[in-house]
Amino acid sequence: MNTVPTLTFWAPLLCLIAFLIVIAITYAYRHRGEAGYKEGTEQTEVFLSGEDVPEEGLRHIRAHNMYWGFFEAMKRYYDPTVRAHSGIVNDFLIWLLALTAVAGLALFAAGLF
């Protein structure tokens, strides 16, 4: 006798109901906020911990790359990989197809495909 587990049918419905409940709670929480917004007052100005805000041109923090620290820490890994990438889309597609073929062969050999 082949029976379908009850959870198979109810799981998507439970997820949808949970999602709707979370949306309703979020919506109710959002409406508890302050409704009064006055344009052209201090509400619209940039808050910089009570300090005077510099001019707009001086607010920009200049940096070569915002991920500089990450790339510097991972330099031993990224240098060889950057040299291996040519930036040509065809090369990326060839690598994608080759890796997909290897993964497919591994799954076929394991009897999972």
C-alpha cells in the first residue's frame, strides 16, 4: 500500500501561513512608528553623532576599493585565481560545462543519477 505522508501536503500550506503571519506582524509593527514627517526640518538632515556635518563633497570617503582589507588578507588565494581568469565569457562557460560534466559523471558513477 502506497500512502502519501500527511506532511507532504501540509508543509507548503504551513509555510505559506507562517509567511503571512510574519508579514502581518511586520506590517503591524511598522504602523506603530511615528507618522509625522516634516520635510525641510532637522528630520531630513544627516545625523553624524551630534557633530557638524561637512559639506557634501567632503563627506565621501575616498578609497581605491572598499574590499581592500579582504583582498589583502586573501591575497595568496586570489593572485593565482586572478591570473587564471581571462575575463572572457566563453572561458567561464567552458569551465561551467566542464565542471557540470565532471559532477554528472561523479553522480552517475555513484549511482545517484
